[in-house]
Amino acid sequence: MARVWRGVVRTRAGLIRYNMRMEQTLILIKPDAIQKRLTGIILSRFEALGLEIAAAKVVRASEELLREHYANLKGTPFVDGVVKFMMGDYNNLPDHRIYAFVLRGENAVSRVRAALGATNPEKAEPWTLRGQFGCIKDGVMQNAVHASGTPQEAEREIALWFKPEEVLP
Ligand code: TYD
């Protein structure tokens, strides 16, 4: 869902026109970040962007949900490893869990992705979340956080992870 507000501000330098895209994005804090106790650090980065939390929960994601979430990876040699990783198998989590959030704010999708950095943590800029905290183990990228790549993806992913009534209007 993306709402666009257009407006004009009158300043001494003249009129400034603006387009504000209010967007929602799905965030998943992955098992590697949970094991390393990074949840607070990750959320503080998003708060500093001025984004609001519209939904939050602890999820024991089923294999079915994860395969649906990562439908774009179907047929790749690493999809099974990614699903196992997301189920906590590589991070010694006794009770496997993921922390899921819907964040909302101006241009939230692209701003959150910029804070994450590249998918491959070895290629992500060192000051991004994935650059700072990610690693690759057994061919699986343990990159700390998932965030939707586009507003369309966000809509699909939010509907997968949350019921409509769990997201603040
Ligand atoms: P993808 O959807 O391509 O990236 P992103 O998470 O940045 O949207 O891939 C999903 C996850 O799969 C990614 O976060 C880490 C993992 N992955 C690998 O382990 N190896 C790979 O070669 C790729 C492309 C992804």
C-alpha cells in the first residue's frame, strides 16, 4: 500500500513542490540477528529513520510460509539452505523464531533497503546492517534482516505474515 501526498510549500526562495510516498514494508529479524542479540540495534536504526511500527509479532514460521515468502528463490540451489536457516537450524535457537514487523513511513521501502545494504553481506557497504552484522556460512547468506524490495512485494509479504486486523490502520 502506498499513499502519495503532493503539496506545495511557499518559501522566500519560491515555491517548493513535494511528493511524499507513505509506504509500508515488511521487516523480518532473522535467526542470526536474534542469536547475536541485535534486535534492539536493528530497530533503533529504523526508528532513527522516523518510521513507525504498524505491526509486530514473534513468529514460529512454518516451512510452508517460508517457501511461500521466498517463492522467488524456487529452483535455486540455495533455497533449502535459506529455509533451514530461517527455521533457526544454523543458529542454535532452541525455540525457532523470527521477529516480524510492518514499518510505515515516507518512502519506507527504499530507505529501509538502503539501511540494510546489499543481499550479500560480503558486498554490503560496511556501515549498513548487513555489512556490519552479516556473514556467509555453509553457502547461506546469514544477513540479519529481511526487508521488502518494492511496494508491490511489501503488499504481498505483509499479507503473508500478518492478518489485516494485526496491522494498525
Ligand atoms: P533475495 O530475495 O535475492 O535477496 P534479499 O533478501 O536482499 O531481498 O534472496 C533472499 C535471501 O536468500 C537472501 O537474503 C539471502 C539468501 N541468498 C543466499 O543465501 N544466496 C544467494 O546467492 C542469494 C541470491 C540469496
